[in-house]
Amino acid sequence: MSRLDSFIRRMTAQRDILDQVCAEVAKMEGPVIEFGLGNGRTFHHLRERLPGRRIVAFDRALAAHASSIPEPENLVLGEIRETATRFIGIDAALVHADIGTGYEDRDAVTATWLPDLTARLLRVGGIAVSGTPLDHPRLQRLPPPPSVPADRYFICRRV
């Protein structure tokens, strides 16, 4: 599969999953955490799906389109592994993590800290959506929508 086709599959899976979970997240209290602001496409999508919801976006550096930059108080720049620890206990309704690199060795390092951090940010019953598996005792894996191939993108609920 070409890298372009892989990217399209990943973005389609991301959109389909976020559209599915946003209906449930809209009924919950708590902010949304967005790991990996990037160009801001997903942030923009979440802002449209969850109007009025606080969305705190994290990234190493700001590279988002001007229309997709959060308010200064909701933009956290630096190493996510370090900066996000200040938000532990925020009781997020949704944590979305799109920080995979496509390099197995780098993503293996992320997998050592991302699941625990995600579990500590979410409220009980909150949802995590990630391009990287989130193996953690407090995160129960949920099935993706039928349009998403298994192991393409992951959904978990905080238990």
C-alpha cells in the first residue's frame, strides 16, 4: 500500500471514529484533549462536532493553519509526555492522540507512556481515540465502526 493510501485510510478511520464517539462525548462533562495538533484538521473537526466544548491541544511546536489554532490558554507546546502531566485529573470526556510516527522504534517508546497518561487524564466513562494501541488496565478496548479495519485506529473507554 502506498503511503498516500495509508494516510487516506488513517484519516478516514479517524473521522469515522470521531464522528461516532462525539455523539456520546457531547453528553458528558469534561474537556477534550487533543494530542498532536499538527495542521489542526482534527482540532477543527472536533470544534465543529462539539461546539462550545473546551479543547486543549498539545504539540511540540505550532504548525496549524490559522483557522485551526486554539485559544492561547488551550494550546500547550513542548514535549507532550512532559507538558500533559500538568493536566492529570482534568476528567476529560475525550482524549484523541494522533502522534504516531510510522517508525516502529519511536512508536514503541510512545506506547510506554501514552496509555497511562491517557488513563490519568480521562474521566471514568470517558473515551480515548488513538492511532496507537492503548493497552492499560483502566482502558477497555471498544470495537471500531464497521468502516474501520481492525487495528487501524483504536477506541477505548476509561473504566
